[in-house]
Amino acid sequence: MSAQLVWFKRDLRVADHAPLINAAKAGPVLCIYILEPALWQQPDAARQHFHFTLECLRDLYTALRKHGLTLQIHVGEATDVLDDLHRSHGIASLHSHQETGNGWSYERDLSVRAWCQTQGVLWQETPQFGVLRGLRDRALWQPAWQALMAQDLAPKLDSVRAVNVQTQWVQSPLPSADDLKLAPHEPAQRQIGGRTSALHVLNSFLSVRSRQYRGGISSPLSAPAACSRLSPYLAMGCVSMREVAQQTWMRAKDDQLTASHRKGLRAFVSRLHWHCHFIQKLESEPGIEWHNMHRGYDDLREHAFNTAHFQVLQEGRTGWPMVDACVNMLHATGWLNFRMRAMLVSVAAYPLWLHWRPVGEWLAREFLDYEPGIHWSQLQMQSGTTGINTTRIYNPIKQAMDQDPHGHFVRQWVPAMRLVPDTWLFEPWRMPASVQQQCGVVVGKDIPVPLVDVEAEIRINKARLYARKQQPSVRAGKSAVITKHASRGTTQARRQRTARVGSTSAAADTDVQLSLLGPSC
């Protein structure tokens, strides 16, 4: 008997998994994950992503075993693996979730679709997020998101008699991160993958940590506890967007919650909404991973890329304490809260005048929770190349004053700053020689001198961007970007989205345009 093939990609769970349930209802099931070496050679792949994925797969393997199913992990190109399985078992149907991934995975899916058509295999793809494939009218997106989140979860696998395909297959040794030639660095303090960890993080957030969400997610001091920390688990599908939204709605019905706590939950649901809003942009236009969303901004930064500036940014040696502290934290943990992510991109885009693509590749490797659809849309938005968003520029000195006024964060992540007196906390490069000698910190040696005057460069480069924005051809091209990508949210739609959390007002307290990872906060 031919197999109902379930292809796990970035949906590594059993719960709320419609493709798995549909396959189990149709006949004997063969569950596979394809470890694709070419995927791990892409410039956005990192060792931490690989090991996190393996941890997720171990959890998935255990969960499937409880239901009498086996997870096979195959190594190679997807179409080659499918060819082998089709010859050995016969594939009746291929079941998977839709994926809005990077450019490589997009091309791979096109190849798989062509293979299915050639072989006469039906490929049933189910939406995983509130993202509409083939969306022609952006106005249709908002109600579709709301409807998907409100749907019942997929039935539990217990309710279906799942029959595993009988096979003599034996797991071959998997390639290691070294075999795949992934860079050696891995954050020592990164989160651990798998649904077990995901549920622990979700439960701790909804039961305790969400009390701090409103007002706690902006500062890098309070954000590690106040933010949900669910983003890497959503990126790999350890939990579904729908089950997170519905559990949040259920939690908000608790009569014992304070008004502030309920508002925090409402803000979190709004970020789940924006998570899908940004992924929809890449789904609708895959090319924005590579080119400016508004082509009128082409050649704005491409030919002025300063590799020295980029190098000191990656190494956390810009001389701006808040920036360097954020880079060091990110390198150690694989995570950073939304405002500090926005600040890093803003510093790259304006005082350092770096193009978003190389910066984006670097940050994709640094972010454990890298989600291509959100990542590239937000990189462009923060760099001012979408043509439709308000220009937001973050001065790293002001951000330090606002978010870390006593220097606790900076002193934690930049050891040399522990010796710097409070007076010189925000601009240590201005310390007189006598103060440097007294505290034992030498500017230019222990603490870098900034390469540029941040305020002067922001002023100059903001003027460059504004001049480009005012060009007639750029102004004329704005409407096309709005039609394709801009939110069609209305006050009424926002009320409907947040009504389940006990509020009828718009989610005005969510700083959605600053978020680089939506629900990571």
C-alpha cells in the first residue's frame, strides 16, 4: 500500500498539525524530515540554528513514537529523497505546512512542486501562520488572520488511528555542524529547542512573566524576563501560532488579572498579528530578501559600503557602549529585545551608512529566532527603503540614557565599562586623561573611540534619505508599495482582533514598528 508522506519542515510538533492528521486519516503514514546540506550552506544559516533544529527533532521523534509513528531523517536534496521514497514505497500524497522561508527554500519548493506534478503526486499544503498564498488584495488579509486564529485546533493524534508504514529503513549517521562547515561560534546561553521547552516557556509567560510585559519589554534589563521568549519556538513550529493565541485569550479571561496585566496580554496578541503581517510581505514578494521594497532607493547605500565600519559593529567595538553591550549579549545568548534590535539596525543604517543586506545576513546568523519573512521586511523598514514607513532613527547615546540610565546593562556586557565613573557612562571617549589614569581605563585601547560623530552622521545621512524620498519618481512609486504591502487595519478590525482579551480599544500601546521579531517580545 502506498504511503501518505508527511514532510516536516519548520513545523516540528505533533499538536495542531493538520497535515499529520490528514495523512493519518487517509492511510499508512510515513513521517520524514529532510536534512538538506545545501540549506545549511546559505549565508543566513548558523551552528546554533542547526543544533536547535536537532533538539526540536529529538522532541518530535519522541512525541511520534508515543503514537506508534516513526520519524525518518533523510539527508540530501528534497527531490532526490522523494524519488527514493516513491520508488521504495509509492507516495500517494505529500502532506506539509506551507513555508515562507528564505530564497533557497522558495526555489526548493518550486522544484518539489514540479516533481509532484511530473510524478502525479498530490501535494497538500496547509497554512501554518496567518499568511495567504496567492493573496491579490491586501484588504483580505486581516479578516483571514482573525478567522484562522479563531478556528479550532487540529484534532489530537489520539483521535485518529495512525498506522505507520512498515519499512526496514535504518537511520544513517547525520552530518555534524563541522561536516556542514558551519562557523564554530555558538551562543553559550542560547535557548534549548523542542516542544517540551516551548511549552515551559509559554506556561511561564502566561502564568507569571506576562505581568511585566506592558512596560517591561523595551529595556534590555527587564526584557529577558518580560518578553515571551517564544520566537525561536514559533520559528521552528514547536508550537503553533493558533495555540499560542488561543491560550493567551483563555488566560486573559481570568477574573483575577489586573487591568495592566490584561493590557499586556492584549499587546502580546497584537504582536502575534504583526508577526504574520510581516511574513505576508515576503510571501507576496520573495524578492525583498534581496532588493529594496521600493526600487527607487536602489543605489542609495550599495556603493558606499564601509567594510571597516561593518567589522567594528560585528565585533562590538563601535565605541558606543549601548551598541557594543547589545552585540556582546546577542553573541552570548542568541537573543536581544526588540528595541535594542531596532537600535542596532538603525546604527548600521544611519551613522555607519551600511546597506541592509550584509547586516541582515550577519544578524540572521546571530538571531536564534531568525524568521526570514519578519527579518528582511524589518531590516528594510528600519533602513528606510520600504518607501512607506516613518523613518525611525535611534541615537545610541540617548537609548543608553533612556533604557539603561544607571549603566547596569552596559557594565554587565562591556567589562571595561565597570571601571568608568558614572559621569562618563554614556560618552566614555570624552574622559580626560587624568580620569582615565585614575580609573585605569585607556580610551582607544580598553574602550574604542567611535569611528564617526553619531549626531553629525545621522544628520547628514537623514538628509540623504530625505532627498531621495522627495524625488518625483520615488514619490510616484510609493503607491504601488502601499497597495501590495501596507496594512489595511482599521480601528474596527483592531477591536475585533483584541476583543477576546477584554478590550475594545486599539492596541496603541504596542510599539509594533520597532519590533524585529514580533512575538519575541
